[in-house]
Amino acid sequence: MCELLGMSANVPTDICFSFTGLMRRGGDTGPHRDGWGIAFYEGRACRAFHDPAPSATSPIADLIHRYPIRSEVVISHIRQATHGRVSLENTHPFVRERWGRALCFAHNGKLKGARALPLGRARPLGDTDSERAFCWLLARAEERWGERAPSVPALARALEGWLRALAARGTCNVLLSDSRALYAFCTTSLWYLTRRAPFSEASLLDADLRVDFREETTPSDVVTILATRPLTEGEPWVPLAPRVVYVFERGERLRP
Amino acid sequence: MCELLGMSANVPTDICFSFTGLMRRGGDTGPHRDGWGIAFYEGRACRAFHDPAPSATSPIADLIHRYPIRSEVVISHIRQATHGRVSLENTHPFVRERWGRALCFAHNGKLKGARALPLGRARPLGDTDSERAFCWLLARAEERWGERAPSVPALARALEGWLRALAARGTCNVLLSDSRALYAFCTTSLWYLTRRAPFSEASLLDADLRVDFREETTPSDVVTILATRPLTEGEPWVPLAPRVVYVFERGERLRP
């Protein structure tokens, strides 16, 4: 199993605190030694960092954890290889341009028979079931909308059908963004937590680190974190209902 | 003007030394304060780092300069904005997937009327003439070959025609890779240097740094560096003939 981390915020926010918890699971408190990646949106583009090395000992992960890159949408993934070798090509999140926006996809789970999924223009660089599934989703989107970008609600509705079809092949916990919104879907485990005023303190479960969000935020900040498992103790994490596409925009849950 | 840096090598090689020279030109010894980016190929994928901040003071540039990421093909660019605002979307190199490979493109110069270039499936994320030109090249490639990847020589021949057409619009110094080869083309300034046994010492022009390649290499290593202007003194840099596509593979010049 892999671990997912996502963020949606109404102001550019750094994810150092949550990422510190996640990276500890990459070969330290967790078994996810087979690479990690993170994408930070800025406008329609994203800065993606990928490393096939374990996140717990990666100098690049160390940089991300110390250097506050502020973003309104973030997707991260640490990997325990179940399908496909350990390589840069197989390191999530996967990114493709569509409709003049960077689309970013990370998946946790194993999908049977993914090689049978028919492709369109987007081709996998590596050999994971996950990247193949992403390319298949892009082919479906291409068939449905061609060059015209769908609205966020239209994309969410369509994704729900397509991700349910993928879920028939196995475990399908997914984070996806088109730079406008963060879309989340799970079959087994994905949790979210929205932080807003009045802010309080939080402690990581995976590292001896405590943060007082009263010192880090302004009263109007709204920040939602998504993770495979809760990252902190003492905060009201909510499990996602399975097989439903959740949409977060500017920190707020818009769907369902 | 911007500055380009490229590398082709027959063994995974780090570019720390050359990158140190280049990043000094980003807001320190040079005027290129408007962001920088670098892509390191590993297999069919590349790790790209982009930062709209000046390279001379960027923590990410500092990481790249200290952490030896080894690769056989590297493309880097530091930017002085002449067209398009300073933003992540407008930061080279631009990357798109085609034929199951990451294609990476960096451009130095200004192209008049780039907005008139007709596009295919690939759409710009930002508003530079450079990214538009890259999308136009991808549209030409799509028309010519569809889903079937061309051979390296076929791509080089076609690129020469297309890049000459772009050069009719202005300055067109370009580095491009499809993970197999490094393609280079210039109208004004691009230089290359091939290092092979017997190796010697070199000193950067832009920083007080000297390296003895005898200590860093094995006798079979072949490494070609490309740059807008020579980065070192005392080494036999060769200017590229204008309007010709050069191809480097595994450190060796294959074309012309």
C-alpha cells in the first residue's frame, strides 16, 4: 500500500507540517520505501518533485520539508511498490497537460488487468497500473470533451463513473487535480480534515512535532488536508464515503 | 536574453559544476532574475525542477548544486523575461509526454507573432512565445507521425525544417530532448564542449571554482556540455553552426 496526501486551501499555504508526518512513513515509521513525489500548483502549472529514493532519507524530501513552498493545491504520494519496478517513471504523482492545465494524479491500491484499459493520446512513461489508469481517464475525458475543458462539477460527475469502473478492478484511492479543484475518491481509506478559525494546536502521529496554527494562520484561512490515514491526533478527521467523488476548492468541500 | 545549459553523457553524470556556473548568471553575474528550471532524464521520464525565483538565491537551485543527481540527459534554462510574466507557468524547460516519453524543451530568444502559430492537442499553460512554439512543434510532430515515435534521425531532420521556420520569426536557440537524444539548434549563440579521456582540470568563468575531472571520471566517460556561452576557461568550446540541428547521444555528436 502507498500513502496519499492532498491539500486544498484558500490562500497559498505550505504543507511542511503534514509532509513531515507523511515522509516519516516513507521508510521510517512506515514501509513505503519505493519513492515519493509531490506536486504544488501555482496557477495552471505545478511544480512536481519526484524521487525514487525513500522519502525518510531523501535530500529532496528534506528540502520540501524545510522550504515552505506555498500553494493552494498539493498532491503527494509515497510508494510501496506492488506493481511496476522502482524507477522515476513509476513515481507518482503523474502529470499531463490537458486543456492548458497541468493534470496531476496519484493512486493508492492495485488494479487487476489494468493493461487491458484502452488508451488514447496519453501514453504511460512507466509500467504501473496507476499511470495506465490515469492515461485511461485522460482518454475518456478526451472522448467526452475533446479540446473544451469541462466545468468542475461536470468533471466530478464523469470521474465518479470512471473511477467506479476502475474500482471494479481492485483498490482505488485517488487524488487528482486540474489546478482548479482537488478531486478525491476512495474504496478503502481516505480521510480529510478542514482547519479554519478558531485555530488550535495539532501534534503529528508519526513525528515528535507540534504546531500551533494560531501562529501560522489568519482568521479567514481555510485549509483542508486529505490523507490515507489521519496524520495528527486530537483533530476531527472525517473518513471519505467510499465510491463518491469529493471536490475541494479553496479549502471548502463542494461535493458531495 | 536567457541562458541555456544542456548535457549528454554515456554514463549517469552530475551537472553540479556546470550548474554552479549557470546559476551565478541568474541574478548574480548575469541579469537573468526571472526564474530557472532544470530537467534530469532517468529512463523515459525526467525530474524537472522549476522556480520562478532567481537561481542565484533559490534554495532549490542550491539543492541541485549540492546534491549530485546523475543523469544522461539534462536541460536547464535561466530566464530573463522578455515575453510573458514571471510565473511558474512561464518557467522553462517545458515538458509534455509524447510517444510514452517525456519531451522537454527550452528556448532562448524572442519569436515575433508566436500567437499566430496553430496548435494541435498540446496547449500552453502560460503565455510565452517559447511554450507556444513548443506546442506548435508538438502539433507538427503529431501531424507527421501520430502515435508512432519517429527515429532520432527522422526527428532531427524534421526539427531542422520546423526550427528554421520558427527562426524566421526571431532568435531561436533551442535545446530539446525526447529522453533518447539531446537536440540543439541555434540562430545566435550556442556552444558545446565534449570532455573525454585524457581528462584535465577546468575553472568556471562565473565562480571561483575549479574541478579536476581526472578525479571525477573513468577513462571511458564521454560527456558533452552545451551552453549559451562557454562556462569554463581553458577548454576547447565549439560554437554550433547556425540553423543546423545537432544531435548528441550518450555524449557523442551524431549530427551533423
